Amino acid sequence: MSTIEPASPDRATRVDVFLQYYRPHVSGLTNMAAVLAEYAGEHGYDMHVHCVSKDGSPYRRVENGVTVHAYRKSFNLGRGAFSVGLIRSMWRMRKRGGIAHVHMPYPESFVIAALFRRGWKLVGTYQCDAPTEGLGDRLIAAALDLSHRSFIRRSAITVASSADYADSSRLHAVMAQNDREIIPVTAIDRAGGEPRYRIEGKRLIGFMGRPTSEKGINVLISAMERMPHDDVALLFAGPVSGLSEKLGYDTARLQALIDQGRAHSVGFLEEDDIKHYYASLDVFVFPSINSFEAFGIVQVEAMSAGIPVVASDIPGVRTVVQTTGFGEITKAGNDADLLRGLLVALETGYDTQSVRSVLDAKYLPPVPHEAYRRLYDQLA
């Protein structure tokens, strides 16, 4: 990686964004970071993203107006990917000054807090707490919490996607001591699709996402196994290979549902196909089960397509349905209650017009994008 040169006074204000992975990695955090960086770049900021290279090869290139610095991965620890080259780059950057925006969870947050002092203004987006379900997870979560606390204490502004999640977070106290902002996660308006994935004679429940443990897919499978109506099927969308984490569901049980015609998989969807997927559904489900899930961009996107959502009653995740009234909230990890919520949503007529006004005012572009741009303006 080449040395990053100091910015000259006549250049646009530079913002250095730090996160684990960037595109082509697929996750809500990655998509959000990319959308925000591109939007800020379109509005006069010199945007630079620093990440670990997904395929292992370091590179520096411009993507949609954003300069992406991808560093060679040195090792993995849990879900974290670490790069010695990235740490070296942070050391070189330390005296330059500017705006640094960190998307947490980010293990190296403490490094930025320690090095980026004079001339730097720090902003953090706190996405979620790391889960603490096993001994290994608890140790990793404790280390992450220490790193994040050190960064939040040094940051000018900390952003959370909802007050509900921020108030329940393990780091709520340190966030409360900081200048805390609530800005929903960026979503894409998926209205206007065609029902290209409809299955004749079926009412479709949609799930779309990376099939990792926090998504609650096994709970959804259990609910579908108990579904009393033969005309209801699950339409599963998302990648099933190339993941950094192990699959978070029982593949044999899902395959059994597919063999019975009670579930169908459309695989990974290209961007242009997603609105057509939503338009094919009767209900969308978001059955997440732990703190690694804090919002759920797909909920907003499904609603923007006119589809009600059944979501888990966990902090952050429940807020979109609570705010819009467009769907049902069910007990996390409880397949019987999830089934209840699905059945209610399938039979309920919702006021989609009033829902749309809430989405436009609070969640859909350019509302979150502009809120982040104003933060940059404030810091610049």
C-alpha cells in the first residue's frame, strides 16, 4: 500500500471511513457504509474507505467516487479479520488530521482513538453489541467493548440506529456521556417491482439475508414446519456460500421443507432483482434472535414495496414495526409465537398509505443520508 499523502488546504474535506469489509462483501453494514460514502462524495466530500481485502489481495482504487484502500488480511479472530498493513497505514495517517468515521463493531477502534489525536475529529456509528452466548464469544465481546469504549470517549459524535437499541446496549452509559445522535440505517426504496417470483397458488413469506446464526433461521424453519396452511410457502433469498461465518441454520431441515414444496430458494439476488422479489411476497419475516442484529434494513425495504413485516421483539429490530404499525412483533426464538405473527400478518389488511408517509419522513432516502452529511458538515 502506498503512503497516504496529507490533504492540501484547497481540497475538499476528506473523510476516512473504517470498517471490517467493503464491497463486494454483502452485509447490511457494508451496504450502509457504501451508500453513505458515495452520497457524501456526491456532495463535495473526499471519501476514503479503509477495510480488509475480502479476497486477500491489497488494492487501492476508486469505486463510484470513493477511494477504497483494501489491505491484506493477516489473521482472523472470531468474526474479526485483522491487517497489519492497515495498522501501519493508521500510523502514517495519525498526523494528517481530518474526519475519521468508524463503523463499529470494529476491533481496531482503540488504535484510532489512541493515534488520531491532534487535528482529527472522530465520529462513530455503533451498529451493535457483539453476542455473548459462549465463553469464546464473551471473551471477544469483552475485548470489543473495551476497544469501542475508548473510541466513543474520544469521538465527537456517536450515532446509533435507534434509541431503543442504544439504551439497551452494554455501552449505553458511555454513549449517553457523548453527543449521541439517532439516525436510522440507510435503506433503498424498493417500490415498483413486478411479482416475478410469485408461485401460483401460494401465499409467500419472504426471508432475505445472510444465513448466519443471529438471523434466527432455525426458528423460522420450525415455524414453517408447524404452518397449518398448505398454500403458504417460504421464499428464501440470500447467499449460501462464500461466507466469512459458518451457516446459521440446519440445512437438512430447510431442504426437507423445499422437498415438500413448503420452501423455495432463489439464491443470491442481484440488485436489480430485489424489488421484484419483494413484490412477489405476501409477508416478510425478520426473526433475529440476538444483539448482533440491531435494526434490519430489509424491514424498511420490504415495507417500501408494500409488504408487511413480522419481526422479533428485540431492541432495535422491533422499532420499525412499532413506528409504522405495518406488521407484527413476536417473541425472539419462539417458533410458536413466530407462527402466530405470520398467520396474523397474512390475514390482516394494513393501511399502506399511512405507512408510506412514515417511511418517507423517517427511513427512506435521502433522510438518513442527509442526516449523516449534516454531521460531516458540523465536524468540518
